Amino acid sequence: MKALVEILRTTAFGCRKTSISYGERAGNALCLAAAAFLFAGSAWGAKSQAPKPPLSAPTSAAACVGCHGEAGVSANSLWPNLAGQKRDYLAKQLKAFRDQDRVDPMMNAIAQSLSDSDIEALTAYYSSLKP
Ligand code: HEC
């Protein structure tokens, strides 16, 4: 906010100077248009650089945190990280565990209880996390 006030103050000063050379009205109009343009540009820039808000964990993720970690980063070298992994890949693995096409006693048991919509929510969530 302080920076914004500073920009407006300096722009207004610039406007007064410009109006001397271009005539009061034309100078002011030109200056305000330029200031509005700059301001809109900086607001747009700030918005496009803001990080996306993280997805909140689906309730089904409560069954995963014990092994894959609170934020999808596991504390055990035999348990894979899920954070930031590709969404379609995660979904394919979960379905493979559920169908017993991929064999791991823990994951086979856990995946049994996951519906397709659970898998959709879980994979959207884990793929959105920072690895
Ligand atoms: C008891 C521990 C445990 C729990 C709880 C658990 N997992 Fe796993 N998970 C594992 C292990 C171990 C592997 C690695 C299996 C292997 O070596 O093939 C794995 C693998 C995976 C993979 C494959 C990752 C890859 O890179 O191929 C996915 C996806 C996954 N788990 C998702 C989940 C989800 C979603 C949940 C919660 C619904 C969950 N897991 C709960 C232990 C667990």
C-alpha cells in the first residue's frame, strides 16, 4: 500500500510538470490515462504472479498421511513421495493397486476402499502439492 501511494504521488507530480508543456487540460488527461494504464498493468502483473491457492486435502487423504506424509512427502525411504507427482500417473497406480495389477500388500488393501471419485480428489490434491 505504501508503494502504491508513492507511485500515485510521483505520478501526480509528473502530471503537473507535463501540463506545463502540453497545456493544463490535455496534459492532465494524458497523464491520468498513463497513470491508470501503469496502475492497471501493475495490478494485472501482481495477480498473474500470485501462486494458486493450494487445494485442501480430501477427507480420504487421512488414510494416506501415516505413510506418505502430511504434505505428500514421506519420511521413509520405502514409501514414495506423492507431492507434485503427475495426476494421471497417480490415478493409474491407484487403480492398478485396487485391481491388484500392481502388487503391494499395503497399497492393495488401502486402494480397495477408494472409489473413482476418491481417486480423482486424491490425485488432484497430491499433484497440486509442492514436491
Ligand atoms: C501403510 C502405509 C501406506 C499407506 C497408509 C498408504 N500408502 Fe501408498 N504406498 C505405500 C507404499 C509402501 C508404496 C510403494 C509400493 C511399492 O513399492 O510398489 C505406496 C505407493 C503408492 C502410490 C504409487 C506411487 C508411485 O510413485 O508409483 C500411490 C499413488 C499411493 N501409494 C497412494 C496412496 C494413497 C492415495 C493413500 C491413501 C488413500 C496411500 N497411498 C496410503 C504405503 C502406503
